[in-house]
Amino acid sequence: MSPVLLLFLGSTIVAFLVAVISAPLVAALSHRFKVLDVPGGRRRHPRPIPRPGGLAIAAGFGAAILVFWIIDRLAGGPFLIPEEVRSPRFTLTALAAAVGLAVGLLDDVFDLRARWQMLGHLAIAAVVIAAGIRIDFITDPFDGGALVELAPAIAVGFTVFWVVGMNVALNFLDGLDGLAAGVAIIAALALGATALLPHVNEPFVAWMAFTLSGAIAGFLFFNFHPARIFLGTTGVTFLGTMLAVLSIFGTAKVPTALLVLAIPIVDTFYVLIRRSLQRRPPFAPDRGHFHHRLLDLGLTHAQSVLLIYALTLGLAALTFVMDGVAQIATFTGFALLLGVLALSMPERDGDGATEK
């Protein structure tokens, strides 16, 4: 095994172990300071559960990145971190992740209104853009081998839409134990593997993506049904920010992320359209999400989550046998199929699982 792959593996393992150690500590602190998700109404878990579990993911990811950043500096490289992203892009990327973590933690503690969460998402997007991380080009739909450069204003708008949209989609997905975390692991692994492809060759992005997947896996040990700790808005916003950044850092991998995360992205689109047609607030909770429809069909909590994992893994596999145009076409076809399935599934009123 090459030294670089050994470092990838070491960083992932460190992130996993730190997250495993941190999750019980975060849970204990949450009980101490009463940052808990209390049962009642639509929340059917049997007891209060710690909310800001995303802190454990951030601790695992941050500790591993710090350790191997120090190794990189001592090696006199650049070894993992290329010179062009060492400063200020690396610092600003870390700041964007920290802002995402802070916005989510504030919501978990104070239960912010949706408008304040949206303002936080816009602040994250502003930091990302200030770091010079933008979607500057898209694949030409009429020529798969060509790229169309976006005008600066359009690139900025598209990037803001992508960062905010990623956070909203993961927030809506976080309705069943382990669902958002598991899907995020698959997405991070797919982005990491894509970054290692010969025509991409971005070990820096692969390192961060694999490390992120390790931290999430350590947390998922406590989050899969029945959850002992929740991802919370803390985790959702941190993961949404990191996945958005990793998908556009360097060689844009937006089509890959679009296809891998098709289920939460498409579900978010249909839910917002339906709520708009019903003249309901866009972020008002209901049982119209795809994962809730699966429960209404009779699947158990774990079966619903595992089915969505399997679908996401299948979509991730497709990204490695398709170019950007084919990925976008497949995403479009899947969006139409999922829409038909969602419309044909029963929607039950009344109380349900914890939902967004």
C-alpha cells in the first residue's frame, strides 16, 4: 500500500475513533445542559435524546485533520495539502465548517426560527465564496467533453444555491435514526473516490472526504435505530457545508454529488413544491417525505433506512460508469421516477417519527 493511501486510512481511523469517544461525552454534556430532544407531538422516541450529536463528528474530523495537517507541515511537502490551498483557502474552508457548526448548535440550543437558520446558511455560503470556492463551470449538455464557463455573477449565485440547498436537503432527510448520517457517509466516500480518479487527481479532497466518512461512521454507531444521540442541526449543517465544499473544491464534482444525493435533493424539491401549492410554510413539518411514505407502506424504521442506503449506494456506483452529462440525465430520470413513486404512496396524517 502506498504511503498516501496509508495516510488516508490512518486519518479515517483517527476520525472514527475520536468520534466514537466523543459521542458519549457529547451526550453527557447534552444531558448536563438540557440540550435534549424531548418526546411529544411528532417526536415519538421514548425518552429525551441528546440533540447536538454533530459535535462528535466535528471533533473526529477536526482532530484527524489537525494531526495530519501537522504531519504535512513537518514533512515540508506539500504532501497532502497543495500549496495553492494552504492559505487562505484552507483557513477559510475551516471557517466555513466552523460557521456551519455554530449555526447548527445555536438551533439545537435555542430552536431558532427558519429565517435565522437560512441567514446562517447564507453566511456559510459567503465564507465559501470568499475562499474562492465557486462553481465556475458546468458540463455542456450537448458536448460531454466540453465545459461552459459561467459568468462571475452566475457562478456566485449558483454556488450560494448549492451550499444552501445542500443544507436544506440534509435537514429534510434527517427524519429517521441514522438516515442522514448514513447517506452522508456514502456521499463522502463517493466524492473521495472520485477525487482519486486519474483525470481528477485531487488527493487533498480525497483525504478530507475519507476522513469525514470515518468521523460520521464513528457517530453512526450511536445514531442508528434506536438512536442514543441525534445528529441535530449541528451535525446536519456541518455535514451539509462539508459535502457542498468538497463537491466543488478544485475540479467540480457537482454532477457526482447531485446523483449520489438524488434522494434528499429530489425529496426536498417535491416537498417544497407541495407545501407551496397547499399554501403552507415551506419548512412546516409534515409526513410527506419519502422516508415517511416508506413507513406508511409498512416498512419498519430500520428497513426504510436500509432501503434508502441501498438506493444511494446504487446511485453512487453509477457515478463511476458515467460522464457528467449521463449523470445529470440519470438524475433527471430518477427525479421523475421518485416523483411518481411519491405521488402513488399513501400519505397519512397524524403523529409520526421525528421529522423536518
